[in-house]
Amino acid sequence: MLIQNKIKISIIEDDEDDFFIITRYLNEIEGVEFITDWCNNYQAAVDQIRSEAHDIYLLDYRLGSKTGLDLLREVSCSKRITPLILLTGKGNREVDMQAMKLGVTDYIVKSELNSEKLERCIRYSLDRAATLKALKESEKKYRNLFESSRDALFIANNFLVFQELNDSATEFFGCSTPGHQCVALFDFIPDPAVKEQITDILVSGKNIDSFELIMENSKKEKRNCVLSVLVESRVDGDNLLHGTITDITNIKKAEEINLQSAKLAANERLVRILAHEIRNPLNNIQLSVENLALFAGSDSMEKPMVDIIQRNVDRINKLITELLKSTKTLDLSFEKQSLQDVVEESLSSASDRLNLQKINLRKNYYPKPLLIKADKLKLQIAFSNILINAIEAMENENGQLCVSVDKAREHYRVCIEDNGRGIPAENMPQIFEPFFSMKKNGLGLGLSAAYGIFQSHDVHLQVESVPDSGTKFIMDFKSYEE
């Protein structure tokens, strides 16, 4: 039996006798009240169906000079859920099939019509309409989740060619019509080994769960990402791949900053302890040398030895002082500065080294001043330390140094790139640590000091290096706001 107590039904019929017959059958159905409307005008029927003012429509195949199929074609483009039943004079398979394709829920041959068959047909149609409505609402809900997700979501074929992208994925990959352009996930993964690894997992029929990798977005920026892919197996063998890409670049940056800060804090404590422990016996040595100097005449054999000890005591004292300075909290004075001016003055301080080694310098500055809040002198020290490292890493007369200052969407970027010997991958995590140096007589304090200065200016520092090809330092500054 029908669950609804009242059902609004429209009978679209140009024959009044047939209308009364159908109404009589409806009245014979127990447990439900039908509120019937009669519509015998083609255009009125079109408007009525589009308005969806009724719970169900009974449509006669013959409507004057037109047919029910004509009406169905006219309203088929509307997002109609309300069920529609076609009434035909006699069974016609071709008509029935066309009607079903055009959205008819069911059809009844008038000669076979009775209250029982009509009740069953209406019940089936309303149940089917309720199911379709629930499906559409569910689809809408998940479509909204798909589109509004901040993660890049995609649906792809077996070859990871995109079939559908959400807004975040469209922005990340920079393609709006992926299916027609044959854009694939592998187009954005630079490492061939990673591509092969992903392929092996998918060929084995397994899902990919939280796979960390480096991807390049549409702007060729390298991003740390986490990839997950769910394989939907299909009977025809053309599986669908549902993928999620989470950009964790900012999380990685925060982790690196926290780790580096912890290392610097630990080094600072270690340096202060060592400085204290070394200076105590060093003071005793200093006092002893001063006393020895009183007894050793200028012509005595002991005088050269006393001088050697004194020079080395002074050198150790100087080293300790420099080490303590490197760990001292910076006293900064922030003022509005032009980023181009700060970089240019840093280059000027390194001009003698550039000229002596005959380094070819290329500069590319944004044409308008990029204003930041900075301690100019401290920032010049940081840039100078990086520039000196770059110059010393290059061969005389073959060096190529490129310095650029540019404006990005959310920040200002300074790049210092050389074609020097590069940094081995195993040394990359250590380059900003105090006392670490790849130079023979280096103290390993230049980059550590630069890192501290950049960190105090809330600058994100990134390093890219290829051994025997060169190194690029990338510094992203926040823009100055009045």
C-alpha cells in the first residue's frame, strides 16, 4: 500500500471521458486520498511539469496534434525528479522504449488499466522517485565535499590520466579540461624512480596510502606532498583511480625551522659551557705567560717560546669571543627598507672578491621597490655570508653568479645562484649548523649566522644544490604593510 496519505496527481489527458475513468480508478484505491487536477492543454502541461507542483503526473500519449513524446522531449532538459507515467492506447514497444529514455518512470496500456495496476504503478513510481531524490542529494553532498576540499582531489584512469579534478587540483595542476588534454599525474612528478615505484604499486592492484613525494605544480615549484590513491575495480577492466594529494610543504618548512632552532639552541648551550670551561685554564695560562715574560729578556732563548704561547692564547681568546658572538641573541632594529637596496649594497661589499676571481655577475631586480621591515646592517651580513660562500665555491674566471629579486603572489623572493662545486646531498642537513664547514680553514659560522638573521626576520630560507653544477639559495620575505 501507498505510504503517503495525500497525493497530488495531475492527469494530462485531452479526452474528458478518459479523465473521469482514471479518476474513478484512483478513488477505488484504499488508504490514500488523491487530489487530482485535469490538464488538457499541451503548453499548460509543459509549464505544470516544469513547476513540479504535483507528486506525480499521468500523461496520455495522444495530446491533440502532438504526442506525449513531444512533451517529454520539451521537458527532458529540466532537472525533474517528479515521476511521470505514460498512458498509451495500445502496447507499442518502440514508443515505450523512447518514453523510458526520455525519463518516463513507467507506462500503462489504457485497455489493461484497473485500480490495482494503477495503484502498483503509482507506488513503484513514487518509490523510484524517492530513491532518485536520495541519490541526487547524496551526490550533491559528496560533490560539495569534493569541490570544497583544500586537498587536491582527482579521478583518473589506469594510466593516471586525469578524468576529473576539484578546484584545488585544478589550481595545483593548472589545467581546466584534463580529459581532453591528456594531462597525467606523472607529468608533475620529476623523479623517474618515484614514477616507477607508484606504477609498481598500482599494477599489483594495491592502493597507495600516504606516499610522500616531491611534486612540481603548474608554476614548476617543488612541493612536498602526500599521495593516496584508491583503486576502484570495474568489470570492464578500465579501473578508476580516486586520488588525494595533500600539500605538506608548509608543514615540512615548520618542522625544518623547529629542528634547526632546536639545534641552534643546543649548540648555543654547548658553546657557552665550552667557553666557560676553556677560559678558566686559559686565564691561568695567560697569567703564567705574563709572569714568564717579566723574567725572559728580549735577547733570551725563552723569549720566542713565550711569544708563541702569548699569540696562541690571544688567538684562542679571540676564537671564543667570536663563538660567543655567533650564539648571542640578535639585537635588531627594524625599519622600512627596499629589498633591492639591501641586496645591492651586499653585492657592493663583495665586489672586490668578484673582481679578483673574475666572476660573471648577472642581476635581475623587480623594477619597483619591494619594501620590507628589516635591520639593514644585519640583513647585509646575512646576504654577504651567502655571497662569499657562493664566490668561494666557484672557479676563477669560470664563475657565473646570478642574483635576482622578484615579487611573487604572497611574498618577495631573493635568489642567489652559483655554478660552483655544489653541496653533496648528505651534507645538506648540516649546512646551517655552527662549526660545520666544507672549507679547509672554515669555522662554519657564516651560514649559521645568516640562518639566525633570516629567522629573526621571519624569512623562509631554502637551498637547492646539485654537486658539480651549483647551488641556489632562495629567501622568501614577507611584504611590508603600513
